[in-house]
Amino acid sequence: MKIKVKICGITRLEDARLALKLGADELGFILAPSPRRVEPETVRAVLAALEGEVGPESFRAIGVFVNEEPGAMRDIMSYAGLDCAVLVGSIGLLVLAVWIFGRLEGNFAEEL
């Protein structure tokens, strides 16, 4: 089994390039209140640049969220081009399960 390495707290393209050069499999972007927080626009720009340089299949982009609303999280992930998320905080398990597995129609998860 290959061990995967995630470097979190990426804020600049230069940091992302270095992390990948050093062998990172995943890049983490903090989208929650933090000194390392980045805006979705920054994540999108970094990922667009990397896609042209190393290709989108060479790493996974992960967003770190704290108590974010599922709808807002989905929108940010889609806009920024993130592959998956790390969820921190008190989001309800039912809301999380519905959001991940999409078993219910409409905006049910956002209304919980």
C-alpha cells in the first residue's frame, strides 16, 4: 500500500508547485477562518495553473471547511475545482450523509 501525502495550508501557486515537486499526492486549501485561509478565487487560479503544468490527474485538491453550510460547500468546491473536502465542526451526520450520497432530492440537506 502506497502512503499518500497531503500538504495543507497552500496559499500560493509557488507553494503548490513545491509541494508537488517534493512528492505530495494531495494539496489542501483552507476555506475556513484561519491565518492560512484562501479565497475560492485563489484556489481556482492555482488549480488552473497547475492543470496546465502537471495535469489534473497527478494530484487531488482538497478543501478544508469548518461548519460550512452544505450548499455553500458544494458551490465553493464546484467553482474552485476541488476534488473532495475535509469537514471540521458540528455539521450533522444526516446532513453530511445526504450531501455526500445525494439520496434525497431538492434542497432537503440545506433545510436541515
